[in-house]
Amino acid sequence: MNLRELIARGEGEDLEFKKKTTHPHRISRTLASLANTRGGQVLVGIDDDGRIIGVRDVEEELFVLRDAAEHYIEPPLTTLQFKEIEDEGRSILIVTVPESFNKPHRALVAPGDWRGYVRVRDESVQTSGLTEKVLKRQQPAARFEKLPLNRQELSVLDYLKTHPRITLPQFMKLVNFGKRRAYQTLIKLVLHGYLKHHDKEKEPYYTV
């Protein structure tokens, strides 16, 4: 896939556009989230609308990215791949982030403040403690065996095809379950890799 085809896909779970890598703090979240999910690529020199603007200094960008991967992510990311592409005189840097065998990775967002992230659609979203426990067991070569799902469990996945997230009360209403049964169902789906659990906002929610 060439650069133009890659850009045409738009940002998503495995693709992020960056005008430039302004600071290791910021880019570390993106790199960690990709490594914690299914891997992906960062295009540096592309704005949010997919316009090719290029970078002024490729070596400077590489320095920030390597600094972020080594010193702003724990455990460090050691498998990043870099490729420079020229497009009509503008330099674009393609950063490939493989899915990690050493999850979960946390990003340093402030002095002494390490936080985990995963990709949810086109965003890097902070993980919950439960999600991090699941990540430890969801290595690329040894994912959870997917279980057969019943009608209520499948309804969550159908709902999330057209909605970015679902909360416990929304799921209770969707399947007409009581709170305890609904919670147990959602956690089962998290533990078997169907859903991700997020609890860093006022109300916890679930995503695919």
C-alpha cells in the first residue's frame, strides 16, 4: 500500500496522523496505545485532514520518537520501524509499531505519572486496571480463545458497530438484565477479548 492509499484510509485503530512529534510525552501515548492493541502506523508530516505537509527535519523527528520509545514508555518499545518517504519534495516519516509481546506498556504523561493506553477507533484511551490485567494475557501469539456467544452477548457487539461505547445502564436496558447479571456478562466479554473496559471517566464504559 502506497502513501496515498494509506492516507485515504483515514485515521483509525491502527493508523494515526501527526503534523510533527512535538514532545515525547504526547507521542508516547500514541505509541503505547498501538503496541497495547493490535499495532499500527503513525504518519508524521500529515495533518488531521489527511493533507501532506511534510516535516522540516526528519532527524529531529526520529530523535523525539526514539526518545519517547526508550524513556517515556515502560517497558520500552524496542521494535519500532522507521521509513522516510518523499512526496513532491516533502518528507514523510512512517513509523510502524508492531503489536507488543510485552504488554501492558505505560506512557509517562507527567513526572512520575505513568498511564496505560489502548486504541479505541482513532483515539488513544486510558486503560482501566481490569483492561491492563487482560492485556497481560493477550499476547499476539497467544490470544484468548473466543467463546461462542449467546443472543444477549452478540447484541452488545451489534450495538457497538453503530455506537462508539456502551455503559452498564445502557446494556441493562438493551437486554433487559438486572445490574448484577449485566455486569457479569460485560466482564465475561472483557476477559475473553471481545470488549475493552474503561473506568477513567465519571461513568465506566465498554468499547470493542
